[in-house]
Amino acid sequence: MCGIIGIVGRAPVSDRLVDALRRLEYRGYDSAGIATLCNSRLDRRRASGKLRNLEAVLEKSPLEGLIGIGHTRWATHGAPTEANAHPHLGAHVAVVHNGIIENFKELRDALIKAGHSFSSDTDTEVIAHLLSDRIARGLSPHDAVKDTLDQLEGAFALAILINGEDRVMFGARRGSPLVVGYGEGESYLGSDAIALAGLTNRICYLEEGDWVQMSNDTVQIFDMTGAAVERPVTLSAATGALVDKGNHRHFMLKEIYEQPTVVGQTLSSYIDPLNQRIVLQDLCFDPKTISRITLIACGTSYYAAMVAKYWIEHYAHIPVDVDIASEFRYRAPVLSQGGLAVFISQSGETADTLAALRHCKQAGQTVAAIVNVPESTMAREADMVFPIHAGPEIGVASTKAFTCQLSVLAALAIGFGVLRKTIDRSLEATLVQALSEVPSRMAEVLHHDEKLRDIAADLANARDVLYLGRGTDYPIALEGALKLKEISYIHAEGYAAGELKHGPIALIDQAVPIVVIAPMGPLFEKTVSNMEEAIARGGKVILMSCKDGLKNHSDMAVASIELPQVHPMATPLLYALPVQLLAYHTAVHKGTDVDQPRNLAKSVTVE
């Protein structure tokens, strides 16, 4: 996750910006930069690589100024070069940005037509030019920021400096977190409380759609409509040595809410949204020659692999096997010559998965790893690594790592299809656009948190719960059941909906809730038919679907959740969130230890 810091100070800010960026190193990054305003003039320093490279630049060419912004960046739109590092400048503004701007291509094309020149490959630079354009037209800084925010689509957090406004900073959030800090004659912005830990412990978490205008002694917060609002100021216990829960009760909830941001960041690492292409750099194998892919993982990562099997076989036409790592070696697997073995793990240290990786290497397979920790053993031993960029995941029950794994696997499925010519240019553009929209659709799903909390209050009384889905939604049913088991200790099972009548239907009575995952798509009517079979036998259905899916069927369910309608490829990414929240709120209602459930560990390092 990219990191943001902003300081409106009474003393020079350059060194303090770098110190704050150092506290954000835990989020991972491959470039960094700061910008300041001094004597009504913007200036910046940037460097690729680690913070020490930026410090070396600043040592040779210091920055003055009492107001400034800083950023650590994972390469998303564009390579990890100095030109693509933040802050980005327009004629009148400097901007740092965490998130993804979905409509940046349309905005960029319009700005180029209006005479603007771009110097980076990033979506962020569009914001700087759009703001500069509004200011050049005579809008006040306040009105220019509001007008610009109204034009942006996607999930983002922003910190903004404007030429000539030596004591004013703007910030905004939509789908990505942003924290305001209050000091003595100073004010601050940060992507989390950790960034501000060395500056203040008085913080305010901006709410969805909020934006802020700050000086050294005033903070004015506005909602999405532009109306002035007040948000509570709290005392933070965060330090630079600890990952912070923010304003969330548990790490798990914080990590669920981070998904629009981290999934956007992950997707941006594998797609070129300007040209609507998949970007798979420096592959150590040729997808055209792959005879078979073996996907190997444990737990939640195994369900990500199950989804990927559908995607890869459908779009790339490569046969795929999916194996549980702990079973893989012991069934004497027959591995095809020219095969690719892909290992999926949050930690990159899972003992079963690591043992299976070594077995495949000995068998002559090309080995790739999809991991969240690029320094992990699995990453070091694989022939190729596909990082998921989820940032630290503290909750034992995986949430954001799962959807980031899905994001990488979706990109691989499309990319392999393009290289094997089983996907034409038009379909690639359609699928890339569908993936690009996922972060903002995820932010919409999070608006159902309160309703899911109400449903969970009833679910908490159940002894058994069934989850049903078909196609790529079947693994999401399995994942939903796993989440409920992991943290609420309620027995739950996920089934392919078509298998209901082959045995599991015997379990159904009025005491067994049934969560049905049924987005609109080619299998919707079949899933509804299976749902009706369950209802006819007294089943109490919780239906998750889109508006069109609920239109004629929500009256059959005891509760329903309306999700955005998206391309069928994107539904697993979207429908993962409500099953996570349902499990979370059920566990909270039962009073279990959500972040550290009994008998479980974050990384399983023994077989």
C-alpha cells in the first residue's frame, strides 16, 4: 500500500516528512518523494528505490518550506522510475495519491486535447493537471478541489498543495483511508495513524467521501456534497513500531475495509489501464508452450486457486489441476513435461506449500510463487514471483490477501490468454475494464456493513450454516464457510449448488441458514432453482445478488444483500467482501477472539 504524509507546520518540514515516510516503510514501496511550498513556489525531490536514495538527493539539493507532502509508492500505473514517483506536479499543484482513478484515460485524453502535456505513465498526474486546469480557469483553490473530486471515479486518498497557498493543504478520501492530525499550531495528513505517530496523537479519521482544507491552525472537513461536517477527534496509541488498527475494533475489520485500496494497487501492478492491456513483465516461461498448470495452496489460498482454475481454463485454454499442498506430494502426482507449478501463499512460509514447491522443482517444473512477502522463502526459491502487494495482514483469518491473490490470478488468466491468442484485443480490453472497476465497486459493497451486522445477529444463533454457489462462486461459498468456522466457531459448509440434491439437502431444516451467492450470469437461473429446492424444504435463505437478481427472488429470502452488477469475471472479487463481513459480525456478536481465533496461527510452519 502506498503511504501518504502531509504537514502544515511552523518549522521546516522536509526532514519530518522523510521521518514519517520511514514509519510507512512497512507498507512496502519502490520509490519515494516529497514536495514543499516555499515563497509561493512548489518544489519537489524524488528517487526510485529505497528512502536512502531520496535522502541522498535531499542532501545534495535540500528543500525549504513550512508545508509539504510526501509519498512512498508501489509501482502501479507505470514502472518504478523517478518520473513515475510521487508527488506529481501540474502547472499550479502538487499531488500525492493512494488508490486508482478508474476514468483517468478519458480525463487524460480530454486534458491532452486542451493542451496539457504529461510526463509520467501514472493515473495520479491526471489529478494534478485537472486541478491546475480548474485554477487556470479562475476557480478558487477550494472550488477547484471540489470540482476535481466530482470528476474522479475510483478509490483514492489524496494530499494536495497549491501554488501561492503557502499555509493551506487539501486532502480527500474515497475508498482509501486518510487521517487528519492535530498539533500545536500545526496540522497533518497521513494514510494511517502510524504516519503521524511521531507528530501527534490527536487524530481524526475522515469518513467515506470526506475532503479537508487545512492550515496550521484550522481544519475544515466537508462531505461529498461540499457541506461542512464535524468528525470526532480521538487519541491514537499508534507508534512507528506497530501496525495500527485505525478506528476499527479489530485488525480483521480494518483489513476488510482496506480491500478497495489494496486490490486497486495490486491490479494496477498488472494492468495498463491507459491502453487497457495486461502487463506481465519478464516472464521466465512462455505461456504458449505450457502443457498444464498445477495450482497448489492451503486454506483460503486454495480457494483462490479454485477460482483461478475456472478463469485460466476458460480464457487461456490451459488444463489446470488444483491441489491442497498437504496432500500433493503424497498422491505421487504425475507432472507433465513443460508444466508450470504455481504456489499461492500469503506468508510465503507455509510448510506444506513450501515442501510441495521443492518437490515440483525436483520434478523439473517451472515454479512460480504468488506471495505477499517478497523476501519469503517461497519467493526466494521460486523461478518467478508474482507479488500481491496487500501490505501486512495481521488478522489470522485472511481477507485482503485473498482478494489480492484473486486479482493477480485474474491478471494471469487474461495475460496467458492474450499470449496464447485465445483472447482477442477486444475481449482483453473488456476484461481489463471490468477489473479496473472492482475497487470502487468494493467500496460500494462496504456500505452494506450495517445490514450484514443485523443479519449476523441472527446467524450467531445457528449451530450449522450452509453456503451455496456455482461456477466461480462455488469457491466463494467454500471461503465464506471457512471464514465463519475460523472466527465464530459455528460449523459451516460450502457446496456447489447443483450438488445440493446429491446429499446435502438432507441437512436442511428451519434451523439451518443457507447463504446463497448468486450474481447475475450464465449460471444464475440454475442457482435460483437450487435455492428454491432448499426453500421448499424449510430452508431460510440469505441471498446475495445484484439488483436484477433480487428483483424477482428477494421475497423468497429471509434477508438479501444487493451488490453491484459487474462482469462475471469480477464477481468472486466482489462477493468475497460480504461473506467476510458476515463472518466478522457473527464472531463479534458471539464474543470470540476475531483477530486471533483459537487453535489457529497466521503462518503454518510445520506439516
